[in-house]
Amino acid sequence: MKILHVSTIIEWRGGDNQMLTTYSILKPHLDLQQYIFCPDNSVLQKKMY
């Protein structure tokens, strides 16, 4: 299964925190392919790298 997580804001908010938590929880499931789509230079992008 493929999952696309989408965020359109550049600051850090509760929804981004929940998205990152969900991503982390599902990461060990190798049958899932997860992608995060967010703006360049957003706080979420910086936390992902």
C-alpha cells in the first residue's frame, strides 16, 4: 500500500506533529510505502532530514 501524507503549511503545527508521529509508527511496516509532500523550507521538511 502507498500512503501520501500532505501538508501545505510552512510553520510547525499540531497536524504536522501528528503526521510525523503516524509516519514514524508505520515506518517498520515494510509493506507500506510512505511519502510526505510539503513545501520547501517548511519546518516539517527540516525535521525530515
